[in-house]
Amino acid sequence: MDHAATATGRAGRAERPAAARRRRRFVPPQHGAWAMLAVPYLAGLVTAGFTWPALPLLGAWIAGYLLSYFVFQAVKSRRPRRYRDQLLGYGLIAAPLLLVVVIAAPRVLWYAPAYAALFAVNAYYAWRRRERDLGNDLASVAESCLMVFVVATLADTPPSAVLVPFLLCAAYFAGTVPYVKTMIRERGNAAYYRWSIGYHVVALAVAAYLSPWAGVLFAWLLARAILFPRRGLTPKQIGVTEIVNSVLLLACIALS
């Protein structure tokens, strides 16, 4: 009995790393991307309201992100066959869901040229193996924040009605680009630190003009851009803080 239990335990421990490896093959190690996927989508729902095509849109949005990640990995590595399973799997999920959305609301195709152009920017940086460059990060922010308009379009809400949520999302996520760099890859870089603070000063002025609640939030974001790079937070602590900030951003949008 003891030997059987020991063998079972060993087998379980062997299976766990194998399952983790399989999961890593299909789940990108980009934890911050999930907030960029969720917040603009939810901001659109909060402002414009829910319609049933928003459900397949969410599925297509998530699967499309996962597909694009592995497309860029294939472009970067010049080895597309290495990512065949991921490309096929996520492509078969994203395509029919997107088709449902387009059939239900063909007007969402208005945004296709913008997404195609931004996708091309990401592909260029992947080909050059420079995904960490500022231009690539800002293109990803633009792709994410455009989802506010897409969700509103599904609900027949004019773009002008969701302009403030779009601007607040764009201001927040664009600010995370220099801020996170000052915390990790550019820690100790005085020029990046000054640029991050300068950006947050401007973002605070814009946010306060758009919404008093957003003004309070962006005052806090400016404070964290000033103080946190000097405190040596771990990546996990940075991530948890930004999750809280994302929730606060959605609350501000709901109150605006």
C-alpha cells in the first residue's frame, strides 16, 4: 500500500510539470496583456451597454490575441512550423467567432483597416526582434483601446458617446509603458524616469479635464510614477498594483 501511494505521488508530481509545460505552450507569459484585453472591452460595455454579439466578440478578442502572439513568435523565430498547433488551434476558435460578430453587425468592419495597420506595426517589430521598443508597445495600446469603439458600435452607440472612456483607457495604458520600464528594464535610467513623470503630469491634466474622478485616479498614478521606481518592487507587486489601478479606472469610467 505504501509503495503504491509513493508511486502514485511520484506519478502525480511528474504529471504536474508536464501539464505546466503544455499550458506554457499555449498561454503567453504576458500577464499584463490580460488587463489590456479586459479593461477597454468592459469600459465599452459599461458605457454603451450589452448586446448579444458582445459575447462572441469577447471570445474572438481573446482568441485573436492568443493567435497574434504566436503569429509574432513565428515571425520572430522564422520557424512557423514550430507554432503550428497554436496557430491552428486559436485560428479555428477566433475565425468563426469573428464571423458571427461580422454577420450580426457588419459595421464593425469599419475598424478593420486600423487593426490591420497596427498588426503590421507589431509584425514589423517582431520581424526585427524588437518587441520591447516603445513604438511596438504603443501600437499594442492602440489596438487594445480601440475595442471601446468596437463594443459601442455593436450597441449602435456613436463613437462620440464613448470618447471619454477611450481617452481615459488610452491615457492609462500608454502611461504604463514608460512606468513599467522604469520599474524593470530601465530601472535607474534617469531619462526614462523623467519622461515617465512628464507623461503622467500631462495625463493628469487631461484626465482631470475629462472627469473629476479620473483626476483623482491620475493624481495617484503620477504619485506612483514618482515614488515606486525608488522602492524596488518585485514584478508580482507591480502587477498586483496595476490590477487594482485597472479596477479603479473602470470605476472612474462608470462614474464619469
